Amino acid sequence: MTAQQAISEGAYTVAPGMGYLPLEFLGYETEVLSSKETAHIGTALNGMSPVYDVSGPDALEFLRSVCINAFRGFQVGQIRHAVLCNDKGQILTDGVVARIEEDTYRTYWLAPALEYRLINSGLNVKGEDQSNKEFFFQIAGPRSLEVLEAAAQEDLHDIAFGRHRMGTIAGLPVRILRLGMAGGLAYEVHGAAPDTETVYRAIWEAGQPFGLVKQGQVAYLMQHTEAGFPNINLHYPLPWYEEPDMAAYFDTQPMQNFYNKYRHFYGSVGPDAEARFVTPYQVGWGKMVDFNHDFIGKEALQREAEADHWAVVSLVWNEEDIADVVASKYRGRDVEPYDRIDDRPFDIYFNLGGQPGFAYHADWVLADGQRIGTSTGRINSVYYRRMISLGFIDKRYAAEGTKITVLWGRPGTPQKEIRVTVGRYPYFDLENNNAIDVGAVPRPALDVPAGA
């Protein structure tokens, strides 16, 4: 596909060399609802996700030395969410670790920060980039298990949340993982890059009787806020270029440094990068921090744990104030309007005026006019018909029902305090993937009725 064809067909490129990704197929509204009503297949991370194997006698020791996780009881076939921090306790990256062999751990989104740490670890450990060797599909929604079983022609009910195992689709070996960030039942399918198209077509064709739809990039980017899962490069930037040695290393990684070397800041927080960097406690991951082992950032996070200052919340935006922001652009040429809020379903920017880089939007959250944190990841929730965002705020204001405000508008432009209410967290209130008992899900591959 040429660049011109991509534009005409509604696609965009995230970073140089990463190809074009469709923004929408059936419209983002239909695609978002599929995760709650039928199922979708998404390829947003295919070819984008850094895949990096860590192996060797000291592999587990190395992971423990750089992650807030202790990886206790971590067995082959399990998956763990992992977080790396810098000395300040700020998140350098987070992602997934799958233990695929006794001394081999496959990681997603942890490199290149993980590779930088490995090179300088001094341990008996080996790292190997697998990014161009593996495809990556996401299948989510209440009928996602049926879709996969029809494609694989085998019973996959045994794959519990946070687990993975090998299977076959179209006669080709694949790794099937049960996890996802949309909130409900979800899986991933990974396999060898040359098998990408064959496996995709097999899943797509098998999924038609179950209402499977294709998920575009817009719908994919709207899932995390609703599910209460803050995400790197969506909800916050990463402090990759604040330390000279680390910055020099990332300059050798042009496929991955894109998101943080060329940062563009939007929203009322303005150009303050430090105000946008976050710690595990700010984003609600404090329970993951295990202080019973040594790791980078431990001392800073101990101080933060003792302060017990932060909470992550859902913020529900006042519809009258939203309407006033929208109306401001229709008040004539003598009135400067507020920053637009209705021309995109979320605060992610695809058009940066021809400038390379990635955009981050964050707004100040105020209580009685005082800053108490930031709001990020604003979306127009299709399912709940609300505008919501995530707030990383002072825990004194985190009780559900608390009335506070979000300051809308870049510094130097008209700004408005939009009333928001602290809502349930996560805002997603359907059964979560980690709690779903798939026993009642039909087994199309075996033609076994539900509950049998």
C-alpha cells in the first residue's frame, strides 16, 4: 500500500517502517460495541509490539532486578504484567512476560528499556529480539472463545486467565494467551511471522457465524480508559530521554524511540514533562510493588508508599460543560473558541501538522482551584454514552461521587473548568476476564452443548 492509498483508505502510520493500520472498518462505534456484544479481531499491535526473549541461568534474577515484580511462583505457561522503573520510581515501561520454557521468558513492550538494562546487568543472561519473527492478534468479546475454538478445532476452555499454551490453527503452531485490556473475555494469538495471513484468514472465516468484526485503530485506542488500564504511550509518556546514557542508547533504537524522542504535549498541563511521568502508585499498581527484593527505583517507591498520596479514578465529565465547549466555536469570529473536544472520540492526535512524533494529552484536575493531579485518556464512551477519562489524583478526593473539575484548554488559549464526578473504577462494570467462568461457553469445535 502506498502512502496515498493509505490516506484514501483511512489508515495511518504510527512510526517509520511500521506500516499502515486501518483507522476504522465498520466505524469505531460498531467496533467498540463488539467487545461487549459479539467479538472482534484486532491487529493494532501486530508488527508494533517489541518482542524480546530473556534466557539463561540468571534470567529470573535479572527480571527481578529491574522489575517491581518478584515473580514468585512464576511457572511455565503463566503470564505476568511487569513494570520497569527508573531511579525516581517513574515507569520506564510496562508490558507482559510469558514464561515459555524453564529458563526462557518472552516479553512484550518491555524492550528496548529491558534490553538496555540487560546489556548493563553483568549477569549470565541472554537477550534476543523476536519482534519481526512473531505475529500478534487480539480476539476479544463474549464470543471470542467460540471463535478461537472454531478456528483451532480444539477445546480451549482449559486456558485460564493469565495462562498460555500452544495450539494449532490452519495446521500451523500458535501460542494462545488468555488476557486483554478491554475488560471482558479476551485472548491473543501469536505465531511465526510467515504464517500471519494464513492464521488470520482462518480465524476470520471461522468467526463469521459468531459475529466477528475487524477492529480498527480508533476502537483499539478507546478500550483502555473504560477498562481502567492506564497504558504507556496512550495515558502517559516515558522518561527515556532524561538520563544521558539511556538517551544515547535509545537513539540507536529508531523503531521504538519514536514515541518518546519526539513528544508533543497537549492539554492544560502544558510543556511540563515531569508532571506527565507517572509512578506505579499514581496509576493504581501499588499492589504489584514487592519490596522483598532489590530492584531499580525501590527506594523512591518506598517513600511513595509511605506517603500514600495517590489514587487512580474514573472521571465522568459534565455534559452541559462539554456542550458549552462545543458551542464556543459557533459564537462568531470575535470570540476565540476553546480547544475542540468534539472532532475526535478521544484525545489522541493523528495529524501533527507534518511534524514527526507522538502526541500526549493531559489536563490538570482541580479541587477548589488547586491542582490535585492530572486527567488523561479522555474518550467518548460508546457503550455508556458518557465522556470519561482517568484521573491520577490526590486520594483525599478519590471517593466515588466527589465533585471536582478538569481544566480544559492549552496554556495561552481560552480555558474552561469542566465539572467532573469521580465515578466507579474501573468504569467497565461487566464481568471481567479474570473472573469469567468459561464453563458455560459452548464448544463449537467439539459440538458440545454449554454446561456439558
